[in-house]
Amino acid sequence: MHYSILRPLLSCALLGVALHVLAPAAAVQAQVPETIAYQGYLTDAAGAPLTETNATLFFRLYDAAEAGTMVWFEKQTGVAVNQGVFAVQLGRIEPLSPGLMAEPLFLSIALGGEEAEELAPRVPLTAVPYSVRAAQLDPGALKAGTNVTIAPDADGALVIAAEGGGSGGDAWQLGGNAGTDPATDFLGTTDDAPLEMRVDKARVLRLEPATIDEGPNLIAGWSQNGVGEGVAGATIAGGGDPDGGGTARPNRVEADYGTIGGGKGNTAAGSGATVGGGDRNAATGSQATVSGGLLNAAAGLHATVGGGIDNAAQERNSTVAGGSNNAATASSSTVTGGANNEASGPSSTVGGGLLNVASGVRATVPGGQGNHARGDFSFAAGFNARAAAEGAFVWSDNALPAADSLVTTAPHQFLIRATGGVGINTNAPTAPLTVAGLIESTAGGFKLPDGSVLDEASDLSGGTAWQLGGNAGTDPATDFLGTTDDTPLELRANGQRVMRFDPAPGLDGPNVIGGWRGNSVSSGVVGATIAGGGDPDRGGDPEPNRVTADYGTVGGGTDNMAGGVRATVSGGDANSAGGVQAAIGGGFANTASGSSATVAGGLRNAVVVAQGGTIGGGEWNVVRGRGATVPGGRENRARGDYSFAAGYYAVARGGHDGSFVWSDNSQSAADSLITTAPHQFLVRAAGGVGLGTNAPATQLHVATARNGSDQDPAQHVALIENTSTGTSADVLALKTGRSVLPGTNVNFVTFFDGSENVVGQIQGNGSGGVAFASSSGDVAEYLPRLHAGESIQPGDVVGVVGGRVTKQTAGAEHVMVVSNRAIVAGNLPEDGTTAGHELVALLGQVPVRVRGPVDAGDIVVPSGREDGTAVAIAPAAMQLADHAQVIGRAWEAASGTGVHTVTVAVGLDRVGALVEQLQRQQAQIDALHRKLDAQTGRFEAQQAQIDALRTRLDARPVARHNQARHDR
């Protein structure tokens, strides 16, 4: 379909820029619209008006009647077209810039899509009354403001000029100012009132003026952040929490020149003290610093806490670098990290570990657990090492229990307990001390076990060397293996370096570098350990182990790197632990870049950014959530915080915090098991889920041993509880995939005994409902006993008196029997207990105690002995009075005179027996009627004979009769 536009009916140009920008509202006689009213007439190719009622039109402005450059574009949808006529406001959707009207413009129109052909010709924009009025305004119609002048130039154009620099006079413009002078142009106040900056009316920055000799206060962040009365030079860069766990936690500076970088609930109470951030940290000593963390305190002069949780630097120049519950309680004491460590001696040091104490002057515990350096200048390391004397060195392995601590007995001892032996130049000691190399004694010689001293070459004393067979009488204070200057010490084998010891600068820990000589520690790093490993030529490339951050550890392997502070790579190949306190156990190409992240091993697993994330092993697994876990498997993803993903392609998505996903490998990788919401527990196990069993027979198999009261929920194998108290609190739903009415083969519930025999079912009935099926059972109700102490058992015949049961059947309202196998048991007492009640059968097959012989089909009635027994009566022998006490009809026979348990159809034959009795009586009546009818026929025949005789007698002669009378 082709369209054309015949002519514009009305066009309007936008007001010129001079009037729009410069003229005050009072100087203009009418508010000038900033749109163009346009009306047109559309026809098709044949010239007929277009009848489309909701058209889509594309409007463009060009700087030429043909070709040229497009300077404006607008799309309008739903344009009403009535017999070809349409009207629009151009600029309603895409604003028209006043600057567009400086040159002649031509309007292009297209109908349909953006690529539709332009309707010809383009329409030139013309002047309208507004633009004419604007051209006729004189300078007197405009009013100049302060520092503003309005005057025509030589060409008659209006010129507006502002004095004072910039385009905004005395104000700072939203788009920025130019030509300002910092000496006189500034943001702020000229009196001693504080200056505040606000966002959404809430304070985000407060500037308090300085006094003559003190600096100003800068307070940013939450509006409740503040400084103490009279404090000067304070800085709070931000932070503060209006509701930190239900409690407001502002940041506070209580002393001059204190600084808080951010966080919440932090306090800088010492002069010049600093808290970098974190939560509820306090720097109360002068020039004290807490870099961050939680609940840390720097109370001493120049004291420092680097981070962690609940750490304290209490004395002058004391330091706790991080960790948890560490304390530096003496001047210049240091705890680098770990947990529950204490440096309580002046200038003492604890490098890390757990439950270590350095209480002597300049005492050192580099790490380990339970080590105590109590003597001045003492050293204790390993496990439960005790340097109790001055200048003592104690190393204790963990081969013995804590009660067997290795404790010094005198000052200046050097004690080592290494149950695997001490090896020098060998990694396979065969004695408590094995030295592979020269041993020199410079004085004193060597003391033998028999007490003799070898002090000359002739007696193999070895001078001042350490002997291959060991030395005696050495003094740990003066006799040692090592250097006396700051030169590193190397141990070599076959001339190649196997161990290097770099001295520690100041109070920092030394570096220990074992293994291949290409293994390295980055410059400036302290306390690093490389136990061994490294490969000089693996596939043509060297693969050294590296430590690039303080106190990092590489246990061995090749191409491993500990790049985070206190990070660890135990071994493996091409592993990288880049997070603070991150750890990798081994494997290949694993990454732990999150703080406190752990990868135990496996292939190409990665804990990325996530703090405390853990991967146990497997391959290609990723953890990104805080505290999330992948124990192993392949290509599992735990991206939500505290989520868990395991198996094969299990995914806990980001933001789906607290989710658990286990996926087996029964599906392809494309069928990943992926969470859809937080806090889900998803399991895909094609072989079934077993609870209490290792051989699930179905998708979910729960097995356990329970033998208790059915009134106790805890004594059942499974409990499904809906804790809602609402009126629609549903508990359990059973659903079948069959969309049509389920038949009897659709079992919703099947009940089995211990031999897996079916004892009952709930199944479809094929008519839109369900059927309850049982191998045996009747319909019964619980009725209370009439006499509480009466003994009643299943199979007993009972009478019902006023809704209560008793063995006394004489005069009872109903006669019934006690059941023990009901499929439906109604009238259960509200408390759930059935004590004092009997389950009485209403309908079905019920075992009944019957006295004497029974034939199948006999009617069963009470025996009359009131002992719970019944007797059987042949239907033909029943009397009418027997029907009031019919229990049912026997469906099996029994012989003998004793008491038998016989299956009786209860509730089915009361009327049937009565009908049989009535039928027999009717047959007797019919027989009597037939006899009576026969007798009546005989009577009628005899009457006819009598009548005939009478007739004959009446016909005899009278004389004869009279003669006869005369003869008498």
C-alpha cells in the first residue's frame, strides 16, 4: 500500500531562543508553548482518504528540502486518523530544542515503520503569531536584574551581560562556574556557624569551624555521628548505623584530632586516635589505631589493632595484627594473629596459633598451640612447649599428649623434642640427632657418655666442630648451628640448596624456604614458610613454589602460591591461595581467593571472593557465597551465602542464601539441578533417598524402629506438621499424574506387613473418588462400657443399654459383638485414649464366640448365659421372638459342644432372617388355606348329598307316613 500527504492544514514554529531564555515572565504577554501543532491529510495511492484509525507516524526535521541532515526525530503511535485528517503536537514526546529554530527547517513524515518511505514533499516550517511577537519585542519589555544589563547591539540584537564572573552572578551554577577566584569564591559560611550538606533533607556532612589555634571538625555519614564537646580537628569520614541489630550505632570522636574512617559504633577517644572502620571498635589511647574488624580495642599510647574480632592492644606501642580474642598487654608487645593468644611481656611477640603466651621480656612464640615463653628473651614453639627460664629456646612436637609438656629446667637452654629425630643436611635422621656433614667444636671438645672429653684431634675431638656422632657439654647460649649476622643461612645436599633461612627484620618472623632453590619469598615478606617442593623442569618449564604475603605457607608440591596474609597451600600443583587466611590442601589448579576460604583438594576448584567458603575436593567446583560449601563432586556451584551444593552439576544460585542442593549423575550436565529461591533443600537421587536405610526401595524410603504409644508423635516413623493455626492449615497431599479418573490400579496408599504382604490400600475407584481396601475388617464404633470393671474381649456378644455395652444381653436395646479388626473405627474419644471403651462391630464379617455346633447359614443369637457367647439357630427353627436378638448369620461351620470362634456376617441378615421366617409362615398359611379349601369342597359335596336325601324323604306318600306314625 502506498500513501501520500496532500497538504498541511496548519503549521507552527517554535519560539526563538532569545525570548525563551532572556525575557522575564512579566515581560511576555502570553506563555509561549514549546511544541508545534501540526495537522495533515493522508490518502492512499489512488487518492482516497486513509481510514486507518490508529496510525504510527514518524516525524523528522531536516535542514534542507531534499537530502540534508536530520536534526530531530519523534515517533508517535496511536494517532487518530478520521477520513484522512490527523492532528498532532510535535515535540510532545521528544523535546524540541529552541536552538533548532535558528535556521530554516523542513518536516518529513513517514507512515508505518521506521524504514518506511518518506512522504513527499517535505513541509517547510513557517512563522506564527508567537514568533512574530517575539521578533517585535523591544529592550524596554525586558527588565535587568542585579549585576545584569540588557541592551541592543549594533545589529539590533539584544545583548544580556552579567557582572561578577561566571554565568551565575553570585551563585554557584548547577553546570559549574568559570573564572572564580579561590581567595574570594568558595562554598561555605562566613561566620562561626557549622555548615551542613544534606541529601533528601538528611544530613550527610557537617563542617564545624576551627578556632584560632585548632583545626575544624569534619563529620560525614549518619546524622548521629558526632564529636565530643570541645573536641577539635576531628574527622568522621562516614558510616554509622541507625539500627544495628536493634541498637543505634553512631561513630564518635571524643578527643582532639581523632579519626574514624567509617563502619558503625566505632569510637576514637584518644588524642590523634584512629579507627579505620568495622563495627564497635575503640581506639582510646593517644595516637592509637584500630584498622577495622569487630569489637577490637587499642587502649595504649600508639597501640595498634589491625583487625579481626575481640582483640586488645592495651599498653604503649602494643600491637595485635588480627585474629580472634588476642591480647597484647605489655608495652611494645605484639600478637600477629591466631586465636586466644597473649603477649604480656614487654616487647614480647606471639606470631599466631592458638592459646599461646609470651610473658617474658622480649619473649617469642612464633605460633603453634599451647606454647608459653615466660623467661626473658625466651622462645617457645610447636605444641605445649614451655620456655620458663631466661634466654631459653624450646621446640616441642605434638607426638605426646599435652600433659607431657617440654619444660626448661635452667636458663639459656635449647630444647628440642622431635620424636622423628633432628636431621641436619638430611631429611631422614636415624638417631635423635643426625648430621650429614662436618661438625666443629671450637672449644671444650666433645664429652662422651662415659664422661671422658675428647678435646684434641688425636682423640677425635674435632676441635670446635659439631661431630658426626654428636657433641656433649655444649652451652645453648653460645653453641648453635647458624650465623651471627643478618646473612641468610642455607643447608645444602650434593652442593644444592635444600633449605634457606632468611633472618627476621626487627620483631618480625624469619622466612623458611625449603625444597628447590627456585622456590621464593617476595621482597619485604616476613614469617613465610616453604617446606619443600618445586620443580626445576616440568615439561620444559620451571615450577617453583612462592609466598608473596606475610606469614604465608606452602607445604610442598609444585607451582603453588600463598598470596594472602597467613594463607596456606599444603601441596599439590598450580594451586593459589590468594585470600587472607585462605587454605588449599592440595590437588591441581585450585584457587582460594576469598578471606578464610578453603579448598581441600581436587581439580580446578575455586572459592572466589567468598569469605569462609569451602570446597572439599572434586573438580571444576565453584563457591562464591559467604560461608558456602561444596564438599566435592563435579561442576557444582554454591553462589548463595551459606549455601551447599554437592554431587554432579548441583547449583545454588547467587542470592539463594541458605540453600542445600544434592544432585546425582543420573542426568546429563545440561539438566543441572538449580535452586529457584532462597532456603531450599533440593535432592536429586535416581536410586532413591534412604533415611535410616542404605537400600531405598523407592524415591524416598524412611526406616527406623519405633515401638510406643500411638498418642505420642515422637513414636511414629515420620511426622509431618503444619504449624499454621489458620482455618485452612492442610497437612498432606497425595497426587497422581493421571489426568483422568483414577481406577483401582492407582494406589494412593498401600499398607504392608513385615513380610511385605498387602494388608490394606487407599486407591482410586474409577468414578472420581477413592476406595479403602483391607484384607479383613469391618465397620465399627467405640462405645463405653456400662460397667467399668467388666472384662470384655473381642468376639464377645454384648448388649447395648443407653449407648453403653455389657455382656448382659437380656433386656438390651441392641445385641452386638466386639470387633478386633475394624477397617473403619468411628466415635474415637476426643483425648485419643480408648480405655473403658469397646470397639463394637456395626457391619461386616466379625469373629464371634459361639457355643455348640454351628452350620454355615445359621442365625446367631445370644446364648442367654450373659457370658459373651452366642448360639446358632437353624433358620427354619427360629421363633418370632428370636428376631429381636439376631446378631448375624454364620458364614462357616463348627462342630462340638464347646465354644468356637466363628465368622459371622453382622448387620447384613437381621431383616433377611425375619423375611425367611415370614416366608415360612406364609407357606404354612398357604398350606392351611389349601387344606381348608379341600375340606370345604368335601363339606359342600356332603351337603349336596344331604340335600338330595331330604328331597327324597320329602317326596314319600303321606299315608305311609301316617301309617308309620300310627304303628308307633
